[in-house]
Amino acid sequence: MAKRGRPPSIEYSEELAYAVYQSMADGHDVVETCDILGIPRTTFYDWQSKYPEFKAQCARAREALADYDVKRIREEIAMTDKDNAVAARVKISALQWLAEKRAPKQYGNKTSTEVTGKDGGAIEIQSKVIDASVLDVDQREAVRQALLAALENENE
């Protein structure tokens, strides 16, 4: 039967923080690392909130874990033959996904957005000139008020 109640308190230390980093760099995720080191996961997440340096170290550890995933992809590719190609493809795909999520800047899909005009050409900007001389006094005042309001909003 599973133990119930509050887990024993573990004090944060730089040595324990480094052990977390090392475990993740060696290919263990957060759950495995906490189990190996005997750290309750709630304590792990509390430390991330309380110690910014630990949070930063965990981010680097996740990147190291992504590097480990890429190493495992290369190993899986090297062991793939015609008999296990389908299973290897599933494993490689899962490891790829993990690496992309753990280190999106390094292993994520690169996307860019281009904005172009008609037929891939330049964007055309259209403007409309209002001839105020054809407006009556009330219409000119309405335009004046709209322009003043636009300037106020721009300066806020």
C-alpha cells in the first residue's frame, strides 16, 4: 500500500541542485530524478519557485536532457534494420517530440512569417484624401474631433 501523509522535509542545497542537474543531463526526467534522489516532486517545484538559480539550472538541465534524447535518436538509427524499422520509427518520433519540447530553440521547428502583397509583391498602402472644402461646418468639426482623439490615443 502507498505511503500517505506529508513527505519528509528536504533542505535545498547547491550540492543537491547539482545532483538534480547531473541526473537530468544523464537522461532522467524530473519524475525519475526526484525518485532517484528521494526528493518529493512538490519540493522540487517549490524549489523552482523559491530559488531562481535552481529554476535556471533546471532549464539548462532540460536542454541537456534534450541533447541526451538526440543521442538516443542516433543510437536508435544505428540499431535500425528492416526487421525493426517500424518500431524504431515510433521510438525516434517520440524522442524527436521530446527533444523539441525540452529545447524548442535548439530542436524545435523553425517557423517564419512573411507578409506580402498581391502575387507576392510589395504591400500596397492606400490612403484617402478628404477635401475639407466640400464639408459643412459640422462635418469639419467632427473630422477635427476625430483627429484630436486619435492624437490623444497615440500619445497615451
